[in-house]
Amino acid sequence: MLQTSTARLRHGSEGPRAAGLHRAVPAGERSALIASQAEAEGCTDAAFPGLKFVRVSRPSTCQILHALGPTLTVVGQGRTTARFDDVELEYDASRYAVVAREAAFEEAVTEADSTSPYLAMSLEIPPDAIARMLFALADASAEPAAEAASALVSDLDTPIEDAVVRLLRAVRDPVERRIVAPLALEELVFRLLRSEAAAMVRGAVRRDRDADKIQAAMRFLRANVERPLSVEEVARHVAMSPSHFAHRFRAVARVSPMRYLKRLRLEHARTLLLSGLRASEAAQRAGYESASHFTRDFKAHFGAAPGDYAARLRKR
């Protein structure tokens, strides 16, 4: 069930934040930063985990897209529509969209041409980043509304745009991408948790009596991404039974422990490839015993074979 209707999205929301902050913001530097990194037609992966850029030079018919988890989309220019659960959302450079959880949806670019292409960025927000911020805000006991929405579109306010621009600036430079970009991501999560999207973002990571253990498990998985791990070992690390751990991990993180680990391994492998390692070496360092299995997973996740993907990104 969606939180907003198409009519409301087109004409704006008159909620409690309408005065001052809840307003459309000119694209400006944001549009230029997206344009500089969305060099190719279609979807382009950035070197920062979970960040993608989109360029479309003419209106497109509906295509099926998949969000793998909580995802933020910000448009630089142009307009698009997305359909979730038979409700159509429309957004452009004055709005942002948040998809709350893993979902398939239809999207069509409605405003674009060769001189003014549709430009956008999308960012998969790591569940552990949301969990950390909830803990920092002492918001661990807060629960989303009973009717959790699948997606939301809201007017882009200045604090969120500023955080997006800082992230886009940082990902262009290798040193800033490693040091500054994670800080910009933290700020962006913080801003979203103080926006109209707060309940939806909070709902992407459920907080309960096991949430701290699941967050500890996420840290353990990230720290040990290069070695073989089992559900039993991770469960033992956080003092939970394997069956209860697997059930609670999925309930809190909205994804199974092994699927979460696979995402971590693929992102780690990508970083290794960009540092110059061969695909076979990156596969081994990322915990894969089979190079062919690694290639298959990598291509399914990133849309290209490891060697081709790394060569393309290094060239850019």
C-alpha cells in the first residue's frame, strides 16, 4: 500500500514540514554532477557501492526494474513514472523517491530528448547504515506505521539535496570516495530519517530485542567477508541458535544472512578488481571457491563479466 497518491505527488504535500524546508530545489550542481558520471546511455555503476547513474535520451516505454533493498532515487533532469501495486508515482528534479524494500516495479521515462536527457542517480542504502543511525538517534524502539508503504515520492528539500551533492562530489575522487563518501552517506540516512520518508526508511530495518545482535552479525559478516562463513558460525558469534538467527536476521534486515553476505562479497570483489587484481584473484579474496560461480554471480549483479566491468570502470 502506497503512502501517497499520484495527484498528491504532482501538486505537493501540505504536511507539517511544508513551511520552509518542504519545497522544490533547483537542480544546479546536482544535475551537472549526475550528467558528468552518467556518461553512457542506460545505467552506469559508480565505484561507490550501491550507487548507479542513469541517462536516457528519449521517452521510454515501461520496463521492469528491481530494487534489492531500501533505495533512494534523485533526478537531475527530466521526468519519469513508476508503478507499484497499481499506483503510479511521478517524479522529476524537484522530488526524490524511496523504495522501502526489495521489490519489482515498472518505470517509464516520460520527459527526455537528445539535448536534455533524463538524468538520475539511485543509491541502495545498506540496512546496517540505517540500523547504526537509528541507534545513534536513540530511535531503536520506534516502529513504522502498521501499513508500511512500498514506495514514496516527496519534494526534495535543501538538507537532503546538500547531502546528495556532497556524496556525488566525493565519489569522483578515489581518496574522497574512501573517506568522505561514507560520511556523506551517513548524513543522507540521517536526513531521510528526519523527512517524510522517515517511517519508510525506519521500516526497512526493524528494531526489536534482537536488533542489536543482528547489527553485530552484520559487522561480523563485513569484517570476515574474505573467509568461508556459515549461518551456524555467525549465529554462534552473536549467541543465537542458527534457526532463530536466520529468522530474526531476515525480519530485521529484510534479507537472508547468506544473501546479505553475497552482496558484501560482490562489492568487495568489485573494489579488488578496480585496484588491479585479476578476476580469479578477486574471486578467491572475496570468499568464492569457484571462479565460474563468482563470474555468474558478478554478471547477474553488475550486468557484465568481472574483467569487462573492471576495464570499463577503469577507462571511465
